Amino acid sequence: MRKRHALILAGLMVAATAATAVAAEYDRYERGPRGGSPGEYAPPPPPPPRRGAEVPPPRHAQYGQPYFFAHLGIFDPNDDTRITTSGGLQGYDSGGAFELGIGSRVSPVFAVDGTIGAYRAEHGSDEATVVPLTIGGRLIIPHPFLEPYVGAGLGLYATHLKDAFRGIDDSSTDFGGYLSLGADFWLNPRAALNFEGKYHWVTSTFQSNLGTDDVNLGGWTVNLGVRVAF
């Protein structure tokens, strides 16, 4: 009897253990692998979103930021060949040019510049010297590194011409203007290398041996320089 009772008790224990394991497995399935509510299956978390290409930070002078600039270059005089006692600087050799100025980036696409400079040309012992004092604006194509632009300005041009053929050795101050085309290559947020071509228009009236002469003292200046933000 005792052996029979022992076998029955052992069988009940095995059955209870199996039932407990089945119940636990069923409960795990009902709750889901992450402990969700019964009957709900929790899907795996979505993968993190892919990061798009980062836009490089701007390296140019910012809106409202003033700057200083300096240029060195050459002056290519006009070849005005009008058959009058006036005319231009035909036959004059190219000479030097420089500019100093301050400006401000008043918007992302526009800047205002104030400039003083000088350029000159020679022909033997004859010489022409022009000192422009101008204010103008530049329309800029914004870019983090390389910014092309076009500009224009007006101002006063102090001129001096010594020309033996015309009988002129005189100075004048006249109203003139310019158009420019250039580009800034920004090395960091405060400094850029600059390349610029600028055409000046100015006609000065001088006293000569024959009375007065109007002489075209305009031409191209081609400059390399720097732009440094404050």
C-alpha cells in the first residue's frame, strides 16, 4: 500500500510541475515578450532615424556685422581715341592702384561700402593720378565659403593730370562712379580673401594752354585683397 501511495504521490507531483510550466508559458505568450497587456504583441522598437547631410555652418560675415577691407592692384587706363583736344588716356601705361574701406553686411544679400583709394598711369614724363572717395552697395549671392557679388557706387574723384602734349598741369575734383564685380573666399567667420574688378567713370575739366579740356580719367582697376570683420 505504501509503495502504491508513493507512486501516486510522485505522479501527482510530476503532473503539477508540468501544469505549472504550461501555465507560465501561456501567460508569457498572452502578456507578450515585453510585458504588454494580454493579447497584445509589442513589436520591436523602430530603428533610429537616419541623419541627413549636415549643412556646413556659414563662414562669412553675418548680418549687421561691420568689416574692413584693403586692396592692391593695377589700373588699366581707358583708350579713349576721340579726335578732340580732350579724349582720354590712350597711350598711357598701366599703373598701380589701392583701396581702403569699411562696410557692413546690412542683410544676407546686401552690403554697403565706403571706400577711399588711388590709381595712376604714366606716359613718359606725363602722369595721371585719381583719388576716389566713394560710397556704394554690393548685391551678394550668399554661400558659406565663396560669395560672388556685383556692386556700384558714386562719389567724388580728386584728379591731377600732367600732360605736355595737351599743355595741362592741373588738378580737379569731379563727380564720378563705378561698377564692380568680385568674389570673397571666406577663410573663417571673420576673414576672407577678395578678388575684384572695378570700372571707374570720371571726366575732369583742366586748364590747358588752349583754354579748358575735359579728359576721361576712367578705366579698370583689378585688385586682390582681404576683408576682415570686426
